[in-house]
Amino acid sequence: MHACCPILILAAGKSTRMGGRDKLLETVEGHTLIRTQVLRALATGQQVFVTLPALDHPRAQAIGDLNVHIVAVPNAAEGMSASLRAGVAALPDADAFMVVLADLADIQTQDMDALLRARSGHPDALIWRGATQTNKPGHPIIFNGSLRPQFALLTGDTGAAQIVAAHGDRVHLVPIGDQALLDLDTPADWASWRASQ
């Protein structure tokens, strides 16, 4: 059993490169991607929070029956920082929290568990970050709870990059595989990914 580490899934983006389709409503493992990601996160045994553009968004309907906390981000168009500010503010007090990007379709429960284990095994770090087998940094990322106030100051669409950069000497990389970087942003991305399954 892992220590308490709530999981925040960022799912308030617009899918602007999908030609009118919503990538988080694409089918993965028999469900919409957003539902599959929530189920994978819940399987870790941690509390799960999801940022969405609105409480009545179609993505909310896809996960409304699950034991998940939905955080509305009405200013989501501002970029990922708005989602991170609102999502992190909604989390319960905890020694650490995990951030998962909803569109990384190949991130599995075992990958989240690997990060949770790494946090226990490398307690001197402040950030535990999923990476490829060649140590290219990616996602998911666990942040020590002491970094939480810094999320309230984020702006723009670079996510938490500035927080990670500020603590570069306290980042522990966890090689999980290429899924740490595989995001599917366009219909072509989805077509090639499905062809490889």
C-alpha cells in the first residue's frame, strides 16, 4: 500500500488539433480515453481529481459515475497553468501529489505505481518524474507537497516546467518507457497509434 498521494489528471484542454474531434473521448481499451485514464489512476488506490473545462462538459459525463473529484476550470483557455492552479488548489493536504496528462494514452496503472514506489525509495528528491528508457523526461510526475504553493503562481501554457527547472537537482527520473512521452494530438497520431496496437 502506497503512502497517500492524490492523483491529478489534467483534462481541461481543447483538443484544438483534432479537427473537431475530442481526443479524450476517443476509444481506448473499450472506453473513452478520459474514462480509461481515470480507471487506471483509481486502480492505484489513490484519490483521483480531474480538471475539466466545465462540470457539464461531455468529458464529465464519461466519468460521472466513477469515484472521482471533478474540478471545473472555466478559464482553461488560458493554458495548462490554469488547470494546474485550480487542480492543485483542490487537492487535499498530502505529503505529495501526482500529475497525469490525460492524453498520454499508454500510461498504465503500473507506471503510476512505479512512480509511487520511487518516491518511497528515493525520499531525498522533491520531484519524481516518469521517463523513457533512455532517460528522456516525461510524465507522470509526482511533486513533493512543499512545492504546492508554487503552483498558485503559474501562468501560460508551459505547465509546471518552471517548477521542475527550479528544482532540477532534486528530480529523480523513473524509466517507464516510451509511454512517458507519447501524446496523441492529431487524427494522424491516433491512426498510427491504433495501427501499432
